[in-house]
Amino acid sequence: MASSPEVSISPGEAITTWKNWFSTHWTILKICLEERLVYRGDFALGTLMRFLPIVTQIFLWSAVFSTLPSTNQNGEAANIQGYTYHQFVAYYLLTMISRAFSSMPGLASGIAKDIREGAVNKYLIQPIDMMGFLFLNRVAHKLVYYLMAAAPFALVFFLCRDFFSGWPPTETLLLFFLSLIFAFLLGFLIEATIGLIGFWFLEVGSLLFIYMLLNFFFSGHMFPIDMLPGFWRTLVELIPLHYLAYFPAAVFLGQIEGDALYRALFIEACWIIALLFINRIAFYYGVRRYSGYGG
Amino acid sequence: MHSEQPNYTQVFLTFARNSLIRDMTFRWDFIIQAVSSLCWMLMNLGFYLLIFQYTKEISGWSKYQFFLFMATTMIINSLVQTFFMPNAAEFSELIRTGGLDFALLKPIDTQFLISFRRVEWASMSNFVFGLGLLSFSLWQLEVMPTWWQVLLFPVFVFCGVLIFYSLMITLAATSIWLGRNQSLYNFWFYITNFSRYPLEIYRGPYGSWLQWFFTFLIPVLVVVNVPARLLAQEMDRQKWGLTAFAVFAAVMSLLASRWIFQSALGSYRSASS
């Protein structure tokens, strides 16, 4: 589906091909939409419930901040590594958005399962690139998700509007959206590549668990990673996981600005390109090892 | 129909033994499970170590008092995970597939059977870790527990486990009515999440409302707070009041969950054909 026609064709035919391509994908998207809409009540409730742990975080940080003097020696409002109490809460809310982009439930385990059970065959015998198909599929899923989750997210952010000090400048906002799209790409590539390891090891369950563990801690889902002391902070900034939750939130809050922000985005883009290459190479050699049992 | 009463202790020991044999058959899986759940604990501990870099106390709980609180959380949660978690998950599956028919036919109390069938020994690693952290915190606090503390702590840990068990069996029983259980784990996680913090952090108008709700309606706040306070803090009249309430809450939750479970069973219609 992602592949373009190879023979030379007239403009008229090209338009038909593109029409077909478009209608195919439109159908896929529509099916996905309808499938998800069946459980919309359950879904909206589930999305709202996901914010519940933030309630305890609000109380926890409020308790922590109540022990700090209300202004420090420089006369600034009480803060931890530049985050005031309100910014802490805003940070946790924003990481929910980053994770809505970067988390890929079931991607790696799905790929590993396809390999184990021989379901990769269906991609190999069709003129479809497996990774390309999975990517488009994921895009469709995410679009549906945003459509459905928009209302619960809007409700929660509206209720918590006092924790935010207004909208950031347009440039920051644009870079925030860019960082979200990068987070999606990075999240997809990391998980897809872990899934491809299944060509060599078949069972990637424990590997995935380790990834989940590291992701939870080092993506900044649990706390802003600038809270970490020296060595740990350097380490976490070296591995790309912090782009999945911490980075977009920090951009929105203005914690990373100017040159540092562009440099971080550039490094993230490098990671994406590098992972894309690793992913393609792993797929190329993996398929050659693959024996297609079951199928 | 005359039948002998089954020997519940004997049955339970058999379940425990069978589970252990099964765990030891897949030894590496067992070790990986134990190590990975330990890693979760360590990460959690790391998070609070980090917080205590920036503050001296959380709502009146100093660093090691708070660690003692966490250790209590670990001990209670590990007990629930070892004995009840795998069973509750299996129960929902039994309802969906109609396998519950076979449990109903056995000449033994159904709730007992489905509550104790599996024991997940790997989760005991957290229990050991929790005990270790508890001792370390006591040592750091330079507290030598008195005999009544040593006696009462396990009693209230047990009460806490009972409350969690009741909550879990209630949630599992609702899947008879609802037919699907995908949110079971989520519900469990989101509700028990409130119990992981000292109840003093829930302040202000919303906080006191939450405190009231999770103490008197769904008593998850007394689960960890009561035993942890017994060891970590000076007890006063109000704290003893809550301690006494914990016993009451445990008994009431158990009775309520028993009642809910039985009525849910009454509306079970087999799914198998």
C-alpha cells in the first residue's frame, strides 16, 4: 500500500491509482472508526479514569510544596528545579498528551506474535511493506483515538485550567506540536524494532517488560527528569526515552527554550533517522531468517 | 445428600503446593517475574528518594517514616498479589468461557475455591523486600518496636489484606453482571492507588471529601495507614480510633463482599454450550 507504482503511467492513470489508494485507506480508516465507536461510552469513561492517578499526584506535590518556604532566597516563588507547584501539575497533565502520541500499545508484542505464528506471511505474499502497513494502521488508530479522547481530555484540561499560566507563544506551540509528532515517530520506531527482535529470539516478552520499566521511569512519566541529580540526568538525556513524555511537556512549559530546544529537536530527528535505518536493516535480515511456521 | 465437610486447610495447602510445583517447573520464568517485580519496587523507591532530596517530610512523615509506610504498602500488596490477584483474573475468564460451571459443581464453597486456587509465589519476593525495607527504616529511625507493636502490626496488615481482598472479589463478581472485565485491573489499580499515600496528604475541601469517601465508603485508606502509623508514629486518641475502625471496616467489607459475591452467583448464566 505504501509502495508507489513502478511502471510509467499516463497522468490519467496516475490519478486513478491515487484515487484507488485514497479510497482504500479511507475505507480502512472508516472501518477502524466504526469499530472503535461501538464502545464509545466505555472508552470515554476509560480515558477519564486514566487521569485519576493525577489526582493523587496533585495532593502529593501539594504536600511536598507545603514544606517549602513560599519564596526562596532569590525572591522567586517556591520551585523544584524551576517547576512551581502549578507547573508540576501542568507537567503531569501534559505528559498525558505526550504519551497519547508516543505510546504504542501492543505494537511490539503484535509483531513478535506475527513472527512466531507465521502471520508475517500475509505481508510477504502481498505487495505490501509490513512496516509501512503497520505504520499507517497505527496512524489511523491514533486519529480515531484523538477524535474520541478529545472530549475527555478537554474536560480535564478545562477543570485544571488554573494550573496553567495561559497559552505559550505561537512558536513554542508549533514546536510543541512538532515534538509530539516526533514523539509518535520515535515511539513507533522503538517499539517496532523491539518487535522485530522476535525474528531472532521468538519470545520478546521479558525484553518488552524491561523496556516498559525503563520507559516508565526515564521517559519522565513519573517525574520531570530535570529533577535527577548530575550523573543520572546526563544518562537519561543520552538515551532517547525522554522524548516520549518529558520533552513535549517541558517544551510547552517553556523549560527548554531557544538554541537548546532546537538542538534537542535535531538530536531527536537524528534518533528517528538512525532508528529508521536500524528498523529497515532488521526487517531485511529478519525476513531472510524467517521460516513462516503456521501461517 | 449426606457429604463430609471438606477440610479447607488441607485443600488450601494442596493448592499452594501445586502452584509451587508449577512455578518450579518454569524456573526461569519464576526468577524473571520475581526480579522484574523487584525492579518496579526499586524504581518506586528511587522516585521517593528523589523527592526527599528536595523536602524533609511529606505531611508529617519524615523520610524513613515514609519508607516504613512504603514497606507496609509493599507487604500488603505482595500478599494480595500472591494469594488473590491471579485468582481474580482467572475468575473473570471462568465467567466469560463458562468454566465456572465446574467450580460450582465441586462440593466446596465456591468463593473459597475460586479465591485460593492459584498462589503466585513469585510475588513473595516483594514481601521479602518489604520486610527488608521495614527493618532498615526502623533501624534508621532508631526505633525498637515494643511487644504490642510487634503483635498488632501483623494483625492490621491482615485487616488490610482482608479489605483489599473484599474489594477485589467485589470487582471480580461484578463481571458476572457486566459480562466483560477489561476494566477490572484498571479499576483495581486506580482505586488502590489512593491507598499508597499517607491520608494526611488529602487536604483542603476536595481532600477531606476524598479522605472521607475512601475511609468510610471504600475503606482503602485505612489499609496501609493503620499498620504503618502503629509502627512509625506516636499514637494518640484519634489514631487509636481509626485503628479500631480498621477492624470494623475489615469485617464489614468481608461480609459485604461475601453478600455481593453470592448474589452475583445467583444471576450467573453459563456461557458454555
